[in-house]
Amino acid sequence: MLQFLAGAFAIAGACAALAPILIHLLNRRRYRVVRWAAMEFLLQARARSRRLLRLRDVLLLALRVLALLLFGLALARPYFSRARGAAWSDEPVHAILVLDNSLSMGYEVLGGTALDSAKEKARDFVKRLPEGSWISVLASCGPSSSYSRDAYRSRDEALEAIDAVRCVDRSAGAAESLELAAEAAGRVREIASKRIVLIGDQQEGNWPAGLEKRLAELPGAHVVQVGPAETENAWVVGVRTADWLVDAETATAVTAVIRYDGSARRLQAPVTLHVNGSPVATQTIDLEPGQTREVEFLHQFDRPEDASTSFVPVEVSLPADRLPGDDRRALCVPVAASLPVVFVDALGADEDAARGRLGETFRVRRLLSPFTSRAEPAGKTGSPSHLTPATLDATALASARLVVVAGLERPAGIVEPLRRYVERGGSLLIAAGGDFDPALWSSEAWRDGAGILPLPLKPRAIGRLPGEDAGELHPFTLDPASIALERLAAGGLAGDELADLCSQAFFFKAVEVEPATMGTERESARALARFSNGAPFLVEREVGRGTVVFAASALQSEWNTLMRSNAVILIDRLLRSLLERTLPRRSFEPAESIVLPVEPGERRMGFLLKRPGAPAGGPGSAPAVEESLMVEAVGADAYGITVRDALDRGLYSIRRDGGSGPSIVIAVNGPESESHLAALSEAALRERLGELDIPWIGRAEPIPLASAETSGEGMWRWLLSGVLVLLLAELLLGSWPFHQTRSRLEPVVESPEVG
């Protein structure tokens, strides 16, 4: 049947088409014919011309009426719709229900949550389906283990599947939901008639442009809105610490970012910091609509029991509101009693700042303050982690996560222990400078890829130092286009800011590496930064489970001005990333499975998992709810435990079953975008989909059983073309020279009838 996108225009066109007819009828006049005998002989000659005139008038009237009618129809955007389904037929259908179970669907309204409303609509729709229908029930955000991708043949099974859907801390856009629906539609070939129903709060951010083609490929799609008409929400956007590795001996700033969207101010909102599950501080703030605020807490973490780095669970929470799922955010903070870095240069413990005896690692150690500064007495800058090659041994490397070697003439005696250290997962930074001899280093530390250099070195350095004889200085800088942004650029630094930083550091002397042209070891090396002359400055290669980086210039001596310029931020970022690589990951996004590595010696042990919100147990309380986890092989000589369906926000605790040792705690946090509750309106959806017409089901409307198939959406273009053709025909017909014939035959006298 014919349908209209804007039926009012069709009605207006019909009314306008009646106007010429009404005008013609109102202006009709009746005449009384007075016959004149002398003129009778002319009547027969005039009769034929009179018929032509009347025919022309009728054609002009028809053309004008039809033009107005077609113009109104074109504005109404007509299309043909053929309805199928239970409204006209009892034939079975394949119904595909995609329920949005993202975090935002936990918004509480009168009578339950938005997900409860979605389930109610879905249940009502399933109960009204024709007998023999197949039903697919899909949760857009998973977990995949909670529902079957195959269709149900029984109503009761489908209703049970609908009841089992729960909110998770994930986000799924319309594109992901359509892919799920398309996969489910392809699984059922027995029934051709499909009903695809997308039920959710239809967040604006989940409907990007460009979905028209995918929607057009899916027959019988409906969009159902179940979200609240008005929303108000405050949430924790993020939590961070001021230091990337927290010092246990100093108070650390923990910053929480709070956001509020609503229609009225929210006064006296308490923000609470929890450490190890206990509240330690609270601040009260006022929130304006649309405001984002930062709340800073100062907290001193307890010193770890051993020398290793420990992870302390931290949470920031708000009082529960209508969307309680985003009122807290967790973080596992790495806490160290001392910096797990070993510095190796020619002076080691003999370094003395008061006498101007500074090793090549001096500025790097100052860069990693405050750890090193407290351990070193005035005037004496040496520390237990500041060594010479002679004092570097396996004991010193046992607790190290990063080793910095700078300015050594040759790597005598340190290649073997450092190679084993890196293969086990450590990070190593080797820097030129001082008495660095590239020929000796290349012959002793490359070893055809089996040593500790990323690439072999050319025997002669490029450039010369200020004060050396012969010639002018030709300093070079860093090439900003060569910077590996993911490793070296902090805080999204790029563009003009990065170019300005690179121009501030001048390099006078550097060591060149041989080009990586052959061999697997060479192919695995890559340049993280280059000089303006094209030579690599930082070269990285993975060795075993660890990483080696070679810096072609110095970190302390007069080879460059890098450490005395703002470009030092690049070295700071490099050191941070090398340390972070050695720390086990403890913060995750929601995932169907999270694998945590365990030591090979623990592969026969069992582990117990406690999820967020599970009872803690204890005297007089419910027993702790824990799940058993088994160690699985995840690679060659690699083992791990898998946490499945980690889709809820909060802290997950894993302990050894019957064993000793600290628990493993991980933090899981979903996307912050789910807290923005602005919903897509029907008008906005129509605008994004253009000419494609997809049925929109409002909050108070039931889901219809019929599905409309449409065609002829571009008919309005042909109607407008018809209007132009009619107007052209009217112009040609109106200009035809009928008036000449009529003037020659005008002698017939007609007098108007009076009364």
C-alpha cells in the first residue's frame, strides 16, 4: 500500500488541485442564445472550431490540476509498503531480539531499571508471536556464555533467556548490535520472514553515521526506545596517582575526576577514597550541571613487606544515585619501597658531587627522584643501586626491573649477566657518552645478535665535542617526525609542541648503528627516534621476554644538551615505559577472559577468585563467595590463570588455595562513555538514516508483530519531473494560436440571460 513520510503535504496538494476546478465553476455564466436567420449558415462552420477551444480549455484545466496534485505528492515523499506478519497472517516468523545490557541500562526508574523495561517489552512481544515462530535472544554486551546464538523453538526457553540477561560494565553500539542480528538471521534458513528488534536506551553516542546500508540489508528491523525521558547522573570519570610508581615513604596524591549531568545543582556530594577496601578519606563537593571536577587526596601507602613491588587496590566512590554502576572506579597502584632500578657507570659508589665527580648516570638518577635523592647523603651521590661493572652481579639484578648503563668504555664482564637478566623480562638502557668506544662495544656486546646490543655499531662516532680542535661545530637535533609517539610522547604531545621540544636539544657527538638489513635479530630492531641527519638516536629490540634500548648519545657528559633542555621529557617517558613493561598488568577493561601469568613452579596449585560485591565472609556473616581457578598452559613453558566473564566493575581478588603469599588483585573498569545518558530521538534517527525508513517504537508503544517492507523511496524525484513536464505542456498548449480562428468567427451574437 502507498505510504507517506509527510502526509500533510499530500492533503495540501489535493486541496490545491481542487482550486482551479472551484474557480472554473464559480465563474461559469449562462447565456441565452438569440438566433439570427442571416447568420445560421455560419453556425455549421463555427461548430468544429468551438469544440477545439473547449477541448483546449479542458486540457489546460487538467494539466494545472494534475501539476498541483503531483507537486503535493512529491512533497509528501510517498513510498510503497507491503506489510507481512502476524497482523495479517498466522505464518511463523524468526524473531531476533537484541537487548542492550550495557552499563547505562542499569539506570533506575519507577518500577525498576531501563533493562527491566526492555525485558518487559521483549516478553510481551514473544508471547504474541505466531505459533511455530523461532526466537533468537541476544545480549548486545555479552557475556557470550550467558546466551545461545542459536534460535529457540520454544516460547518458554526464549522467556528464560530474556530473564537471564543482566547489565554489564560494557558498551555496545548500534553497529555491534546489527552484526549480532545479522549473524543470528543467517543461522536460521528454515524461516524467511525475519523480525529484528533492537531494544535499548538508544544512547546518542552509540548511533554513528553510516549505518543506513547495514540497516537496509536487514529485513524487518525495528528500533525500540526504553530509556528514561529525563536523566540525572554523577559519576567517577577516572582515578590516577601523581607518581607512576608510588614511593612508600612519601605521601602520594591520588586524584579523582568527577562529572555531573543534570537539571539542578547537586550539593554536598561526598567523594570517598578507599585503600585496601577501607575508607581512608572523604571530601565533600558541590556539583553544577555539566561540570567536571578534580578531587585530590594525599595518602601514604604502607611499605611492602619485601623488596618487590606490590599492588595496592584503590577505589574512589560516590553515593549511589539512579545509575549506581558508575559511582565508583578502581585502580591497582604499584607501590615500591625503593626504586627497582640499577645504574651502572664508571664511578659507581666513588661518585662525589662535592668534588665534581659525577657519573654518566647522574642526571638520570635525578630524573627519577624522589626515590634516589633520599637514599643519598649530602655530597655523596652513590647508592646501593649505583654500581660499576665490577660490582654488578646476579644479586644486584635480582630485584631490578630496569638497568641503565651509561658512558662505559667497554662492556667487560657485564654482557652475560645482563643478557640473562633481559631474557627473564628485564629492561635495559645502554647509552653512549664519556669514554664509550663503539668498536669495543660492537665486538664484545653484539655477538651476532646473542649479546645485549640491539644492532652492531659503526667503529667511529659522528660529530665532535665543543673544545676539540679542527673545524666548526655542526650540531644536529632530533627529528620530530621520527618520534615513536606511543612510547616517547607524553600526554598526547605532538605537532608543533613536539617540534619545539626537539629543537631545544643540540647533539654534538653520537654513535651510529649498522643498518638493519638482514637476519632475524636485526629485523626485530626498530628506531624510536632519529637525529635530523637521519641517524638513529634510540634503537629498541626485544630479547627474550625483555627489552634493550640503545641511546646513541650521552645522558650526562658534553656530548649533547638533551638532559639540560625541556626535551628531557622524552627520556623520562622512555624510562617510565621501560619500567611499566616489567610490571605485571593489574588494571583491565571488561573482557570475556583475562589471563594472568603465574610462575612455572605454581602450575600445580589451585586458585580461588572473589568477584566485586561478593561477601567477604567472617564471623557471623555469610561465607565468602569464591570460584575455583585452574592453572592452564598459555604458551611454551608459560602458564596462567584465566578469569572468565570479568564484566563487572570493581576489584577482583585471587588467592592461592591453601597456600601462602599475598593475593593477586586486579581492577576492572568499563568505558566512561556509558555514563553520558543523552538519548537519540526519533527525529535525530530519521536525520541520520536519510531516506531509509526504520520503524521507531516509543516508550509507551508495544512492539508490532507486522514488519513493513518498503520500496519506491525515490518516487518523489519522478513526481517532480512529472510536474515540470506538465507545466511545459501547459505552456505550449496555452500559446497555441486558437484565438485567430475564434476572432474570425465571432459574429455570432449571444446575449446574457438576465434573471
